[in-house]
Amino acid sequence: MRAAQVAAEWARVFTLGKARGKIADLFEADAERAERFSRRACGMLYDFSKTALTEESFAALLELAEAAEVPAAREAMMRGDKINTSEGRAVLHTALRAGPDAVIEVDGQDVMPEVRATLGRMAAFAREVRAGAITDVVNIGIGGSDLGPAMAALALAPYSDGPRLHFVSNIDGAHIHDVLKGLNAASTLVLVASKTFTTIETMTNAETARRWMAEHGGEPAAQFAAISSAEQRAAAFGIPAERVFGFEDWVGGRYSVWGPIGLSLMLAIGPEDFAAFLAGAAEMDSHFAQAPLAQNLPVIHALVGLWHHQVCGHKTRAVLPYDQRLARLPAYLQQLEMESNGKRVSKTGEALAFGSGPIVWGEPGTNGQHAFYQLLHQGTQIVPAEFLVAMQGHEPELAHHHALLVANCLAQSQAMMLGRDHAELPRVFEGNRPSVTMAYERLTPKMLGRIIALYEHRVFVEGVILGINSFDQFGVELGKELATALQPVLAGAEADLDSSTAQLVALYRAHQG
């Protein structure tokens, strides 16, 4: 990366950011603004016209991306270079959805034959389960081993014609208790999703599920499968190799829904629709790899994000899908974006000169309108909004519901931009609140694949421009280490603790008698 040039481009962008005007004025000055600041690709309209970006500031952001060598970084990732420099790993979740003729090498070895073989094993297993007596599938995982398939399974509910899916992630015993209590152990399949087969939350829940199944008429030896690269640990747990589906270390947990971690989704919607899900992501991959930066949806989405957070200083972004079935998308994107780009140092270990990733949050519309939109419209903090909306729903008999949904979505982005100033003071709000809108025909498996891949590549581009490694997550390790050390202390072992933690430990011990 040409550091001096990148710094100069950042300085230019920051200068333009200070001079930004009202969004509504930009529309008044340019009758074709919506067309100029929208792009169409992969069955999606991406409208970023309701932001304060001008032709000049957008061009400056594109030059920043060029200076940061985004095209070269993109090529390095997709060909299998070890761009996760802190861990010495390639980053190849794109390989999990690559086409049948793709050749992608890591350390001189084509990884695609193994990827295709694993997908083939998954499909065969899914067909067998879907044709058998299994009525329910419990996926036990946490983080990327839970958020991805749980989000996608809800999103693609109209395509689900297999066993019912249930997800357990929290170590809180209430979670697994409430999931298992309504199930028939004899017709339940349990998937244990842990790459190392050592994740404490997942393995604790797996042991509880195994005990429950044995005590309620099931056969754990035949009704458990593992999504793990630790075949020996899975065997020691009682899961034979033919029901272990592994994946490589170049697939990060939060990028893993495309492979074996997505097995629960495949069981629900079938191998064919799962293949369409992968094909949608591959289509976005191709667009990302080939489209010029000024026409490239993930690149533009990243530049808009950097403009709002780093340049304008807006500390959070709200993801607002106007689709009840995308209710888990904001939580999924929280992990994808905040674990990837929530860093304080660059790839070279230097403190960043400005903020990295923003806080990501959100809820589906129209529920959010009755919860937190008051702050979006009139609060003292400006929160850029990202609206997602389908032009058609899956329930034609309820088309009037969908029309109201779309009307609310379009109205909210308009209201955030325009505001209202012709009323008494409490009812006045200034508007000028930025948003982008992603519109598409219908939420199909292929479209969901495109949307998720769009966000994945957005995170990557932001990380490249910020100069950080988006693919490690050392910040989450300390809490795990301390939790392991505190377990024996809760049971009575002595330890040198700060006074607050000691007080809370004493309270816990007192309540255990």
C-alpha cells in the first residue's frame, strides 16, 4: 500500500466531508440524482442517492480505494493468497461457492476437489435425512456456527420442506432446555457445529443433548452428526467419520454458512435450493471481481460506510430489513462487521489514526418504527440507515400487507432525508439523515446469497482501505480465558480477584448453599 498517497486521499476526503451540504438540496440541484447515485447488478437496485455524497466526494472515495490498492487485494484474496497475515492463512470462503470449473490453489494444491466432495457428501446426507423419519434437527453451535444458518433458515422459510430446524447457542441451560422439551428424541437429529470440537458452550450443550436423547428413547450413536475438522474428537464423542463434515482453516467462522456449517439449512430447504443459495453468492463474487470500482456494489457499499463513519463521524449504522424473515440479519451482520473490523491497530501493529468499524444494529420494519425510529428522526445522534426491501412477497393472498410494508419503507427513507419544519417546535425535525436502499424482486435462495456476499465483500473492502486485518479476532479470546479460570473459583477455589469480581463470586457461592 502506498501509505503517503493513501494519507493524502484520506485528507482530501475529510476536507470534502466538512463541506457537505443538505441531501435534499442535492436533489433540487440535480433532477437525475437518483439515477446518478444508483447502481443495478445481480438483480438488485442499490440506491445511495439519499446521502450527502456529491460527484466530487464520490470520485475522491474511488481514488482512495485505488490508492489503497483494493483491486490488487481483491485478486489476492480470491486466488488464495494468505491475506490473513496474523494467522498465516488464506481467506477463501468464496471457494465454497465457486463454480464447477474453478481452480483455486493454496500452497500449490487445488482446494476445489475437496470442496466439491464435501458438498456432495452433504447433499447425499441431506437427501437421506429428508427421506427418512427425522422430523426435527437441532443445530448446536455458537457465533458463526449459529448466526449464519439460523439467519438463513428463517430468511428462506418459504422454501423449507424438510425437517423442522431448531438452534441452540447460549450456554444458559434455559436455551437447550426450552428447545429440547418439545421434541421427540427418537426422531431428532443433532448437529454439533464446532471446528475444533472444543468450544466450551457448544460441547456443554452437545453433552446435555446426548444425555437427553439417551434418556428419552433416542440413539445418540445414530442421531448425531458433527460439523468439525476434529474427526478424532468427534469419534471420541461417539460420532463416526461418515457423519463428520469438516472444513479448512481458510474458512472463518463468520464466513462459513456456505459449507458444512450450512448443513442444517440444506436439510431444511434441500440440496437444490442450497445450490441456488451458493450460486447467488458466486454471482456477487463474480460482480465484485470484475466490475469497475465505480460500478461495483460491494465497493460502493464500503465507500458509503467509510464516508458515514470515518468521515462524517456517525458512530453507528442501522440495518433495517423490511422483511420479517430477515429479522436475524442485523445480528448476523453485527458479528460479520464488528468482529471483522472492530480493531484498534493496523496490520502492521500500529494504532489507527481514526476509528475502525462502527456499531451495527437494527430490527425489521415496520416493528422498528414503533421502537427506535424516533431517535433516527429526531435524536441528537445521526444514524445512517440501510434499508432492504423486496418488491414482491411470498404470500400473494396478502399482497395488501406487502404494499403497506413497501410504502412504509420508502416513506421512512424519504422522511429521514426531508424532515419537517412547518410545524410547532416539538414536531419539527431537521431531516438530512442519510440512508441507502437495496431493492430486489423477491427474497429467494439466490437473492439471499447475493445479499450476504455483498456484505462480506463490503467488510473486506473497508478493512483494506483502513489497513486492518478483517479476518482475525484476538479481542474475543481474553474473556474466554478468564471464564475458564473463574470456573473453579465459583466452585470454591481461591484466587486473587479484584473487589468487584470477588463480591460477585461470593454472591454466587452464597446462592449455591
